[in-house]
Amino acid sequence: KRSAAGKEKEVGYGLKMTGDINKLESVKELGPSPLAIDAVLFSGGSDDGTYLVISAARRADRVVQCIVMILVPGVGLLEHTQHPETSMYQKEDEKGWVVNGIHLEPLEAMKKWKVQFEGEMMMKNEGSITTLHQVKLNAEYTSDLDYFDFDSDMEPWTVARAMSREPWSREYFQRLKDAHQSHYEQFGDVSGILTIDGIERDLVVNVMRDHTHGSTRDWTLMHRYCLHNFTCKNGIRGFLGIVSQPGTFSFLELGYIYDRQGRKQPVQEIDLPIWNLGESGSDTEDYGFRFKAGHKWYDVQVDVKRKGEVMFGFEWDARVIERFCRYTINGIEGWGVSEWEYRHQG
């Protein structure tokens, strides 16, 4: 296992993209590929039942594919008025992860980000009645935790197990190389003021933040994935997922946790048979699974409380469900967001 930064052509083979966190956090050049991507996401919740998902994925031709969802106790689930569509188009004066009222910007590498939104959002009520609301989020993301780099920090045997399931050939390893995306994550907190129709309220949510950059993100290659982020009352935080992308990894276990002292540990194994959970396209809302990290097994129970749905891809190639959850992990209560994706053929 290697973790030092290497040459660009070696990135993803146990090497970080760069050891310079300022470069890592910066807006990336997309390059010539029409499928290139440079994406950031903030996703999580709080013990009081507040949840936030806000993301921006830069694509070619000034397209930014975005999600904005805010679940507020006693109010409801607010969604961007453009949803389920996620493709938005930048104006000439909009750069980076800025579009259509969304403003995500690094202020201090791995320490602080601007997290802002201002505009109209919709809320779907009983009886298929949709109401519109003026919403302003003025917040910052902060963290003192180490980031988890999927290029260098994953458990080697977990990756080897996923590769061993595939038929090996020269073509397979070329597909693996072509599909690579540099990806890192970090847990922290988003705090600030949320204003809905002129009424201000404090917002504090525990979130997972990620940044993905690569020459290719082709939603048509993805069969499905099941991802979970969580924060527990005892301070343990984590991200767990199964990705099924035939042609590269038909069953890839991935993730990590921060222990109570904030030390990160890669996930070694996830016992989550996704073929038994929602394979027909209807996501499962009450289920359990296990995972192992730091040579210790954890039992997870998931209870989905509310969810929203969006479509990705220019022909709506992927259906993504943001699921706002309560967790129980080894008997300890927690909260967070579970994101499930299905290939959409409609």
C-alpha cells in the first residue's frame, strides 16, 4: 500500500493525486472529454431531524448538475424548483461551483467552505399540492478531521476482493484505468442561518463532504449503488457503500469510519447483499447490515424517514434517491443520509 503523491498516470494505483491540499481542493480543469467531471457534495443531518444535501457537479459546456434539498422539522422537505432535473447552466460571470443560486467555495483547504443558496424552493404537500418558498442558506462548513483519499487510503484486500470477482483481461484493466476518478471525503459540520419566507432559524448539520474529479463519469455504465453516511451520538462517524458497475466492479465494498478519537479507519468488509434489497427499483426503507473496520464488526440498522428523488444524465440515465435516515449502530443512535442510485431506462 502506497500513499505518497505520484505521477498523474499512476494516480489511483495506491497513490494520491497530489500531496498539496490546496491543489486538491481547487476547481479542476475538465479537459477535452465531454464526460469529464469536477463535483462537490455536502450531505448529512442532525439529531433534531434537520437534513441537508447540496451538491454541484461541473460538466462540459458550462453545465453544472446539482442537488439542493433541505428537510426542516415542522416545515417539510424543500427541494430546488428544477428537480427532478439536475442540469443547470452557468451564466458568463459564474465560475467554479456557482450556479442558479448555489455557491460552494473552498475558503481554507480541508478546514472551511462557503455553503450558500438563495432562491425559490418547492415543497410537496399532501394531496399533490406544491407550494413555493423563498429560501436563503448562509452557512459555512468546518472540520478538523483528516480527509479520506480513495486513491490511497482504501483497504488493499477490499479492493483486491472486488477485482477477483471480475474476468481479467487486457481490456478489463484498460477499462479500469479509463474509469478512474480521484475522490476524497471528509466529515465536518455545516452551520449558519437558514431563512424560509423571511423567518430565520439556526442550522447545524453533521455532514460528509466529498470532491470527485475525473475524465469520465458515464451514468449509463452504472447498474446501481447504495451509499450511507452517518454520525452517532458517541462521536463515531462513517461512510459505507456498495457500488455495482458491471465492466469494472460488479460488487465493490468501500468506506471508512472515524472512531471516537477522530482517527480514520478504512472499511475491510461490508455484508450488504444489495441484490436482496430493492433490486426491482423500489428502495428498501427498513433493513440492516454489517461492516468491519479496524478488525471489529459493527451492526447497522437503517430507518428511512423521508426521501427526495432526482435524475442525472442528459437523457436521465440515472435515478438518484436521497434518503434521510435514522441509524442504530451497535446499539448507538445516529443520523445521516443514504443515497441509492438506479440505472434509469425510461
